[in-house]
Amino acid sequence: MKNKIKIQRAIYDLTQDDLAKKIGVSRQTINTMESGKYVPSTVLALKLAKELKITVEELFQLEKHD
């Protein structure tokens, strides 16, 4: 699954740590999501989308092998 977390963070000038604190996770969680190693729960995906002012569908995209 691809995501636009890093791009959206840059738009709002947020560090991984800033975003993590806003949604109640660790910086490492943000890092592993951005690198595609971790797929968030529905609740976490919704929190991210809300914080980054983008829909979940815009933030996360399925790839052919998903």
C-alpha cells in the first residue's frame, strides 16, 4: 500500500515527531508507515487523514499486489 504521509507532512511543515504527538503515536510509527512497512488500523488512518486535512482514500492507495 502506498501513502502520501510524508508529502502531506511537508505541506504542513510537520516533523514525524510533530505528527506523532498530534495523533498519539510514536515517531517510529510514523516512520514505519511512511516507509510502507506498517499499515495502520482504520482508526489510525482516520486520525492521520483528519490531521493532514485529506481523505483516507487520498492518503492511502492500494497497489496491484495488495
